[in-house]
Amino acid sequence: MWGGKQLVQLGGQGTAVVSVATTGDKYYIAVPFRCRPIRVGFTITTAITITAAVVNFDRITYTATGSNTRGDCDVGQITLPISAYAYKCYYDETDASTAVTTDTWRETLSEGDVIVVQCATAATAGEGFPFIVVEVDNERPANNANMVQSA
């Protein structure tokens, strides 16, 4: 709990680190419940060198037929500067108060959404763990169409 809010981190763990030395989709984070994104971040494990890296967090929403729509930095974006060194965490606030004023970031994420972490601008070297901090929506799963209980 933080300020009375139930916060949860999505992503940021696993055995493989994400390289920002090449562009492209690097990491996928499944959204298991309806929530509100508060912050995106990247914990660096290998220093960023020569060129700053730009990391986008894009929401992918799937339809019943399997097709999808993809946002462009609609969950967040981080620039990892060349001064960024190992074991430092860079983050960006993406809460709804900012989303309302700029109308660019998603105010809510739904169960079944997928967040893709994309390296839009590559550094010469650099690796780390991307993550999202969300505020849990306490709505019951049975009230959400994207949440289906298994038999």
C-alpha cells in the first residue's frame, strides 16, 4: 500500500535482461487484472554507452477474433541517457492526472491487454529490466468481460 493505494509491479523479473543495443520489440508484460498505470521504469544492469536509448511502453489490445490494435508510447516512454550506469533505475510517471492533461497515456489497462516494451532508439550498449507499477482496480473479475473463469 502506498497512500492508501494497492500498488503492484508488473514485469521486471525473469532470467533474461532486455538489451537496448538494437531496436525492436524486446519484452511483453501481460496485464492480469484491470488497473491504472502509475509509473513505467527500467532498472539498468549494463551501462548505456555512446547514444541514449529510448524505450517505449505500448499497449496492445486484442479482440475476440485475434486481431489487435497497438498504441504508440500510450503507457509510457523513458529515455536512458549515456550517463546512466548499472544498478540505477530510470522511471517516468504515467498516472491518470498526467493522462488527463495530455490525453496521451492510458488511464486504465484491462485484463487481457499486453504491454510491449520497444526499444525505439538504440544505444551502443545497455541492458536491464523494464517494469510497470500499477494501481489495482478492486472490481470483481466476474464484472469484467475480459476476465473469464475457468470451469
